Amino acid sequence: GAVVSQHPSWVICKSGTSVKIECRSLDFQATTMFWYRQFPKQSLMLMATSNEGSKATYEQGVEKDKFLINHASLTLSTLTVTSAHPEDSSFYICSAFPGTSGFTDTQYFGPGTRLTVL
Amino acid sequence: RKEVEQDPGPFNVPEGATVAFNCTYSNSASQSFFWYRQDCRKEPKLLMSVYSSGNEDGRFTAQLNRASQYISLLIRDSKLSDSATYLCVVNPDRGSTLGRLYFGRGTQLTVWP
């Protein structure tokens, strides 16, 4: 089946630094990828829709200058948490689906990246 | 108001029990509905889609009531391996071309021997 990877799987950084998280579709091309964030005992919250070759679409309340998204190719989207602070500590998960049809039943999730900001 | 509301539980049931989860969604224009399963510190995995006519997959049955904006999941003959958090998920976009998903908070299930 389709595989989505994320790197790194776990990162600890100091407050004020920037952290880049990569999301790759390993055996399929993905025009669109999605980024989610999940705090402990909370729901996954959709942060943004990442579109290959164009600007990301952010959900209401998500700071686009804080969470930079780049979707440079059909197999790679990156999320950069700029000037990270302890409140940004969370589980970041990406998802993607094969092709361009938007058929959500076949959306595949990455294994997630656990970010801890000290 | 949240897009998707779920009772977080926890539900603690013995093996073999039948357990039911439900959720409500706020956007009446939502078109696609799903149940996902998430194990601790893992990514969510699709359990099943939910259709208006209801659908069944082995021990799992999902129902959708559009009039009440209510979705349910029934698990029969619970197994130890069913222990997980069950997420009610809604695609709010008409036509499903955008692929966005809104997740409920999840209902935690523990099946004990």
C-alpha cells in the first residue's frame, strides 16, 4: 500500500530555534498533502493544506508566518516551525493521497513527528 | 462550536462485549464521514467510511443520520486488540475535492480479558 514517511520522528529543540519537518510520499505522487497537529488527549487539528507548486492554505487561527509550508515536489512537503516556543510542543502529522482526485478514502498518514521545545 | 463532537470516554469493556460510540457534526453540508482508529503515539488509520445506508465490516457497523447530523460506530464481540482511540472524522467540503478532514477528539476504548 501507499506509504508516507516523516522525518524526523522526534525532535527536541531550544526555544527560539526553527524546526523543519519533512513529509514524503514514498511510492506515489501527491498533489496535495495536509498538516495536522495533535496535543495530548486532544483531537488532530488540521493546520493547513499543502499544494504542490502553490501557496499553502491555512485553517483559521493558524499563523502562516509561524508555520511555513513548502511543497516543492509531488513527493515532498515540509513544515517549518519558526521561532519555536514551548507551546508549540506537539505531535505533528502529515497526510497525503495518491493522484489528484481528492478521494479522501485513500488518504494516508505519516507516522508523525513529536516536537518538544524546551 | 467544534466541527465534530465526541464523548471522550473512556469505555472499559470485557472481551466479547458490544460497545457503541457516537458523534455529532456541525456542518450540515458535510459530505464524507469516516471512523479512524488511533493507537497511542501513532498516526490514525482508516477503519471504515460511513454511508447513509449504513455499512458493516465484520464486527464493525457504522451508521449515519444526516437529519440529526449524527454518526455511530458499533463494535460487536470486542477483542483485546480493539483497545484504541476511535476518531470520528468528517470531510466538510462539498464534492470532496479538497480532501480536508476534521477530527473529533476521539473515544478511548479499553477491552479487558
